[in-house]
Amino acid sequence: MAPRLLVIDDRTPTPDQDSGSACTFSYLQILAGAGLDLTFLPSVLGDAGHYSDAIRALGVEVPKPATYPSLEAAVDQLAPKSDLVIIFRAPIAQRVFDRIRHAAPRAKIIFHTVDLHHLRMRRQSELAGDPEMANASDAMRLIELDIVARADATIVVSSFEDVMLRGLVADADIRHIPLLREVPKRVGGWSARLSGLFRRRGPLSSRRDIVFVGGFEHAPNGDGVHWFVSQVWPKVLNAEPGSRLVVAGSNLTADIAALACETITPLGHVRDLGALFSTARMSIAPLRYGAGVKGKIVSSLSYEVPVVATRIAAEGTGLVDGVNVLIGDDPQEMADAVVRLLRDDDLWRRLSKAGYRTFIDVHSHTAGRPKIMKLVEDLLR
């Protein structure tokens, strides 16, 4: 019989809306594709329409809303039938970890951090000078390190966090599995591939948009857009007056929508990233704080669109400034990098090719599948 896995996250994945969901969905795709017997539980039980249907279409069981009265009741019933439980995010792990151990002492538990929440919170508190946030970060740090110490294995997506956790919890089984995404589907077969090849070799005059992608439930995204618009964008427009910034992301807030003007277009949620990136000269990741690996960067590389990022946004990816990404930390550095990429077609082509190769080699399902399956096999042997 195939091993039985229970996967728990804070919500039903909405992979077209946020990076964390796309991460969870990738794991469901890979594990279900390997023939494992999977059940998925969101922390708030309920049917999420076509998002729940998309998970069921993979062959993953998603209990109907009336099956269990609560997440805890579902765990009590399902964990004892499971060989392995994967929990995404610290708050959910804190809620169910001890319950799983009690109900299913023989089951192995994997903790997927998504990002180290306490690291992101600490950086936010330092930027804002917020002592309450600093205290919350300290509390989250204790929670996360305790879960890492007691889990049978912990997954991190960032090489920076891999090194950090190994130094903090010496005996823990830490696995670095980079953020994973599907290779974007290309409509048109060979003609589309040839079109992509021509795009790198031919004129790039149709690519003028500067694109930001990120869900605005995630606080670093709103902060990053406001910083870019106030500090960087005027410098870019001074050098390249015809530029346009396109801001895309779910849960668009009123303050981001209010940035709309002749040179800035807030779009809100965009279901088809392929269409968005088809006219993009570059994407930007102007984040001032955060943790983990940024889905906006990985997605951009997957569509062969170069990225201009801050160091904190590129942290833990292994990307190299001038090779497969451009890095700019202060406003002038970032503006210079954006303008350089607007003007230099040869640089665009080099970054496009190298970035896509990095995506395939590091972040594709093909690259990540062996690492996930080895972890499962190690724990279940």
C-alpha cells in the first residue's frame, strides 16, 4: 500500500493569489504525482469552490465541510491513519503539533516553515521601531525553534535560513528545498518556443512595462511598493519619462489603488501571469524586509523576465548580481539598475536566459521532486 500522508495548512491553497499557497499546491502536485495517498486539511474547514476542486483533481482527498466539526476533530480522526504529516507554517504547527503526537505517536511530522516568521517580524519591527512587534517576534522565535527541535524534519526554502537554523537547533533534521513552481505552460507548442527564442534575439521595443507582483495581505509587499513609488520611481522617470509601472496582486488595498496615475497602473488580482509578463521589460522586488524566498522573483524567472531586487528580496536564493538578477538596495542603486535594464538589450537577453536556466535547475518541479521524495523515503524507511 502507498504511504498515507496528511497535509495541513492555514487555508485551502489559492496558488494564483499568493506565494505560500503556490508552495503548498506544488507539494500536493508532486506528492500526489508520486502515487502517495494524500489528504489535505485547511485550518478552517470549508469548501473553497474551484480551489478545493483543483486539489481533488490531483487525486487528493479534501474532506467535505460537514465531515468534521473542527480541525482538531479532523486531526484526531485522520492522524492515526497517516504515516506522515506535513504541517505548513508555524501558527498551524503550534496549534496541532502536540495533538498529532498524542493521536498518532508513530507518525512522522515534517514542519514546512514557508518562511521563518520570527525573522520577518523582527526585521519589520526594526524598520518600524515597534517594540510590540519586537516582542511578538521573540515569542514567535521560541515557537518556531521549539517546533523545529521536535519535528522529525523541517523544510526551509532559503539557504540563508538553512544555515541560520542549523546554528540555532544543532540536532534538528533541516532540509533546504528551494521554492518550487510549475514551468509555465506555453500555448502554441514549437511556435511558442521559437517565439521565445526570437524574443531574446530580436528587438525588445514592445517590452516597456516594469511589473510588481505580490499579494497585499502580505505586509512587506505594500511597504515595498510605497517605498519604490516614493523613493525610486521619480528617479526612473527623470531618466526614462515614458516608463510605466504595473502593480498586480490579490487583495489590492485602497492606498495602493490610490497610486494610479499616468505612469502607474494598479491592476489588482491578475489570474494570467503569462499575459502580464509578456509585455514586461522587468519585474521588481523592492522589499525592505521579509524572510524566505520570494515567489515574485521565482515567477518572473519562470517567464524569462529579468528581476531588479533588493538584497533582502534576493536573500537565500543564490542569485548573483549581474549574472541572473540585478541588485539595488538604496533608491539610487535601484533606479540605476532599472534604467540600465530599460536601455541595454544585450543585458536583458543575458539576464533572461540565465534567470530562466536558474529557474529550471533550482525551482522547477523537476528540480525539487527528488529532494521531496528523498525526505519522505528517509522518514518512512
